[in-house]
Amino acid sequence: MNLFLHVKLISDQLQFSPPLVISNATYTDIDNFSEATVVNTCLQAIDNSEKLLVYFDCQTNAELGSVMRLFNKMAQYKKPMKIVYTGDHPVMIKLLKRFGEKVETGGVGVAMGFIED
């Protein structure tokens, strides 16, 4: 399974957006307000995936909250992975540096080919 994980760092818990769609991928999303059961489901989906695209959509002053649990799982992931980042969140930028070449900035279109390959 190819997994498209949309991670949103938002400042308002009631801020909703429609799901993003990429062909050939299973979509799931979490935000910094997600409960533990939702995060655990995402962590299991990562374990079951063959290819992982993580799209971080970040607001500048948003707290990291439950999103922090993803970083250890992503660091352990040994299969093909691409991380796309949009926004201006200083802490997130520092956290993503450890993933080196796997990280790109820009919108979802930057990584479309990664899942479709």
C-alpha cells in the first residue's frame, strides 16, 4: 500500500479542510489536536505501507501537539519515503532537517510523481 499522510499543524481545533487526493495512494490525515487513537491508527498505517508520502501543512504559531509522535516512526521507516513541507514553522523546519534529501518544500504537486512511480 502507498500511503499519503497529510499532517496539519493548525492553531484552531475547529479548522477543517477537505481531504487531498492522490491516485494510487491510501489517504489519511492527522493534526496537532488528534487524539491518541487517531495517531496510533496513522502509526499502524505507516507500518503497513510500502511507500510513504508525508505532507506537512503548517501554520506558523501552531503547537506540535500529537504530531510529535510521528517523528520516531518516520525515522525508523526503511522503505521509500518523501516528506513535503509547506508553511513557516521554525520548530518543524528544525525537526525535518534530520531527514535530509527526503524533504522538499512546496505544495502537494511537488511529490505527485513519487507515489505514482
